[in-house]
Amino acid sequence: MTVSASDLQLQLVRQLAQAISDGTMKKGEHLRETELCRMFEVSRSPVRAALSRLEEVGLVKKEANRGFFVADASDRGKVFLASLPKTDDEQIKEAIAKDWFDGQIDQEVSEGEVRRRYGLGRLTTQRILNALADDGIVSRMPGYGWQFEQTLNSMQTHDESYDFRLVIEPSGILSATFQYDATAGANLRKSHKEIIVGRETEWTAAQLFSLDADFHEFVAKCAQNRYILHAVRQQNRLRRLLEYNSLLNTGRLKASCLEHLSILDALEKGDCAAAAGAMMRHLQAAKDAGPNFRNKSSVRGSV
């Protein structure tokens, strides 16, 4: 079973909207179909369908005889992303991750077991397991076996993750290559202030996690070091598992936003030493807040 046409189109819409939202694709940039086909390794039909969908919501605009151009790289992209449904693959991944967190599936499984348990075809099973491997949730064993990793579902792994981030993220800020992106920083500041003045119930767990992940990836991007960015993204993938089970703890939500803003304040002033110190305090506070790992069904994470 291959990826359905609707799933493929949705994936492209999400990837393009994300690139527009985070500024990877700049306002006014020409979105050439042939380049997008090559980038995403797909045919023109799903690319055209995705661009038409983005035109409907105002993220791209079509000019006669010229093609599509990025129309808006502001908060409209984030709102649109939050409204998108999940693909079939994403729903299956969430079901498998939830079962692992709840102790409903053995640590070592075969492809055949996954196929039977979730009613999947052979190719779909392989695609899902490979995607879970990319997220650091499973790893391949000899033969047809797979093993679930001890991700962030214990106090030990939670603390180890934060200890690792305490080394990596402040160091990125202090690196000689660090260069602050004022435009992207201003967009993040605006989103954080909206959360601070609003009610927590106005935001979904996915939106809150996405903003937190976007902030830490933004700082890592400014370091202009691919290995630091890769490390931060990998940690975000592991933390996203908590969201799979609707387990994001918003108890520190506004405090976390204020801490993010203090880091942005220091970066805007060009004081990387102060920003690195603020990042350390922020990560230590998140670590100390800690999740509740008394049992798999009550796992909670902190942003």
C-alpha cells in the first residue's frame, strides 16, 4: 500500500506551510513547480494541488503566466498549520506510540505483529516503522524485528535529555557563528505574548508544543551549526511523543513563555552571554518541574 493521494497532498501542504511559517520560504519567493517536485520527490499533480490549497488560505498567490509566489510568512501560517488534520500515517504512529507508553505492546516486535495489531499492509508497516525510527522511537533489529527505544518515558531519560540540552543549547548561543535573526525573533515574540495575555484553554497541546519547539529550533538555527540544529530537532522529536498521548503539561506555560522572552531580549541586545545564562536557567527550571512517571498512563512533560 502506497501513500494515498490525499495523504501525500496533505503532507505537501503541511511541509510548504511550515516552510512559509518559519521563514524558510520568504515572502515574494517564486515557488516553481519543477523545483518543488525535485525537492519533495513527487509528481506535479500533488504539488499543484498543494499550491492551490495554500492559495485558498492566502499563504501563496498566483500570478498570471508566472506561477505561484509566497504571499504571507506571518502568523497566518501557524494558524493554518494548527487547523490541518492528521494524515493516516500520523494517526497510526500516534496509536503505536500511545500503546508503547501505556505498556500495551512489547518492547521487541516483529513487522508481522505490527501488521496484525494495526491492520496494515506490508509496505505501510515498513513505512510507519521507518518513520518511527526517524523519530527515535524504534530501531531495527536483525531480521524483521524492531525494538522500542527508552525515549522520554522515565525520569532517568527525562533528566538525561535535559542534561544534554543544557550542554548543547547554551553552547550554540555562545558559538562564534551565532547570528540573530531579528525578523523571525519578532514573530516568535508576538506569538509568545499572545499566549501570555490569553487563556490556556485557547491553545491546543499541539500548538503549545509547536511554539516551544519552534523557539528552541530558532535559537539553534541562529547558531548556524547543522549538528546543533540536528541535536535540538532530535530532542524535539522525542518530546513530541508526550504530545501523542495528549500529555503536554501546561503548568509552566506562562513562566516558560516569559523565560523565552527574556532570552529573546538578551539576543536582541546582542548579549549572548546573558542569553546563554537565561537559556540554562530556563532548561533547568523545566527539568526541575519534572514529569510524573508514576505509571505510563500519567506521563506528563513540561515545556
